Amino acid sequence: MKFESYFDSFLKSTVNLNETRYQTAKSATEAVTSILQNDEVFGDKFIDTRPQGSFRQGTIIKPVDSEMEFDVDLLFEMEAVAGWSPADYLNKLSAQLKKMDRYKDKIDTRGKTRCVTIDYESDFHMDVVPAITVGTQCFIMNKTTNQYEVTDGDGYAQWFSRQNAIAGKKNLIKTIRLLKYIRDSRGTFDIKSILLTTLLGNQVFSTDSSPKQYPDLPTTFTRLLSRLDTYLQKNPSVPLVANPVLPTEYFNRHLDQKKYSEFRDAVHSYATLSLEAYADANEASSLMKWRKIFGDSFGIETRETSLTVSINGLQLANFSHKQELSDLGIPFVSTSASVNISAGLYWGRHDHRVINRTYKGAFPSKTEIQRYHWLKYTATTDYGEPYNVYWQVVNTGESARQADGLRGQIEIGGDEKWERSLYTGVHWVECFIVNRATNQCVCRSGPFFVGFRERAGDVPN
């Protein structure tokens, strides 16, 4: 199944860079541009500044944790200066920025060779890259080798824009964001963003002229990941990946065989899972496969924030009273582990005559459940280390509220949990697997929705 709404929600809530962060970074580029235009050394040599890399292409993503940051590349186009060596451009730019109180302690703390880096106090840094044009070619400078290096950032941006236009609806941009998120959150591979962007962009073919090729994001993600897998499987050794607009420049200079093999294996695994999840017509098993790719938070926010979940005419009501893991000091970390809930419906807790045992997975049931029956929920996980199971029961609706029966607390328990259908309305149960040693939540099931309706003749037992 495609779960288009889940993909959109996951991008907005988890993957995309926050608008406030984006605007902060944009303001920083404007401030640096103004400084360069008015600088006593570089002001009369200033031509233009242009964002480059992920910031320009729109493939920048939100850092997956507080320890990570995002980077902004800013090309500084200037006039060539007679008598300056390649290293002079970088060293003089660094020296000028260090003269300013706002930058003096933030310049070049990372030892990069082709840029001047500004470390901001927030969660990003800016790489300012001086560049000159000689004839028809653009050059940047390497201060370590003291050499000029030909580049074509504008040409690359135009190539990427064409590839994205073929895929339509920014589907290529979104696919790259998702794969960068997988890289940063899952830790199964580690390659540079420019290489990842080029490899995926190369999988959009000029012959892909039909809109049916890329009708939506899940289709685009699956198609491009599958094509990338095919390409990588044909190349057991590190292939040469050239800049598509500058064949003399290669992007795989930081990629050794070990890193490449890890990347190749990871893409093969994710491509296989993606094809299986996309083709799976069963809602429960399809979502579990998508979660093996993106993590257990995929699809959860859509379920929890939606006010349109209904079961047999019953509507999910307000659930603002529910507790969060963070309230207990339990952080969520993304892992490859998963946990699923199955449930059986019984006449009574001590009367093990099964009424129905068809409930599986964290999804709304379309089967109507009467009040005063019992449900046994069972958690099944593939997590291998010692863990505790935490459960959360969230009751919603007027029936529970009037009886002072609204619940939403998270409590430690075992692999099984018994609950009674006391209140009419839509409610849910969720379980969390928490590592005993680190007290971190390593996976969660997602909400298992149930709807209870009053029927004539319903009596407590």
C-alpha cells in the first residue's frame, strides 16, 4: 500500500527542516552577503553570492537529533585578483571575517580546505566558498594544495532542476530527503549528500516522459530506490560517479570500498522492503514493512493527530489528556526493531471462550465490539536485548468522560494486557519497548484503535 498521507505527514513532521530554522539560515546568508559587499578588501571585488548544495536544491533536512546540525553552502563569486594564490583567497577572507566581533570566535574551527566556515551558535554552520571565473570556467580554491579547482555549481543546480521537473511535484527532492533521513537516523550507510543526490538524480531517465512514471511520492521513492539498487548491484566495486555537467569532476573521492559495500547492501535491503511494502495490499503488514525502512514513528502522527478516525459510525474524540513518553523521561530512538499488537476478544477475563481473534496490527478494526466484553492484547517484538513493555490505554468520548474514566497514562507491564470494553466510543491501545539498560524506547506499535457500541441487552458480567 502507498500510504500517501503518511508519507506527507512524515516529511512535514520528521524530515523537513523547520521553517524557523530555514529562515534563520536564509537570514544568515543575507547578512554575510551584505558584509562581503561592504568589506574593505572584498567589497570592490564582489560580484554575487548564491546558495549551493542541499540548501539550493531543497534537499536539506532537519537534524535527526540535538547533537547533529545542518550546513549551508554559500558560493561567493568575486573578481580574480592579480598576485593572489589560491590559498590567499581563503586566508584573506577568513582574516577579514575574524576582524568582526560577531564572527571572530566562529571562523574556521573545522579545518576545511575549500571554504571559510562560520559556526553559528544555533544548530547549523555556513561554508562560504570563494570562486572566480576565468574565460568560461568557474574555479574554487584549495588552500591545502594551493591549487584552483574547476567547478560548475550553477550547471549542477540546473541539471538537478531538470531531473526534478521530469519526476514532477518535487518528488525527486522529497525522495532524496527521505533517503538522507534514513542515512542519518538508521546508521546503515554513510555517504556524502552530493553523491547521494547525484546517484538518485541519475535514476530519473530522460525517457520518463509519462506522468504515470511518478504519480506520487511512494511510487517515486520505490521506483528510484529500485533503479538505484539495480545500478549498485551491477557495480560490486566503487564506480566512478561524475558530475553530470562536469565530467572531469568525480563525487566519490570520499567513498572507500567498505563504505560503498555498506551503502550497496543497505540500498538493496531498503529497495526490497519498499517493493514489498508498496505491493502489499494488507494494511497492517504493509505499514510494518514501511516502518522497517523509516522507523516506528512513520504513520503514528497521522493516526494520533487525525480527528477523522471512525469505526462503525463512532468518532475518535479529544485525546489531549494522553501522556507522552517524554513526560516519563523516556526518549525515543530509531532502531530496526519492531513491535506488533494482536488482540483476542473474550466473553470474560476468566472465561477463555474466544469470540473473535482477528485483530492484528496497530489499525482500526471494522468489527463492532459490544460493551462489557474482554480483550487480551499481546505484544510481539523482535528486539533482542533485555527490555520492558510499557502500555498506554487512551479512552476518548463522552461515555468515558462522564464516568471519570478517561485514561492516557503510560504504565509498565508484561507481554499481555487485559482490557474491558466499558465505555462507548473510539479508544486505542499502544505498547512501547524500552531498553532496560538505557531506558530508551527502541520501538512502538502505533495506536491499535477499537470502537465500542452500546447494544440492547448489554449487561456487565
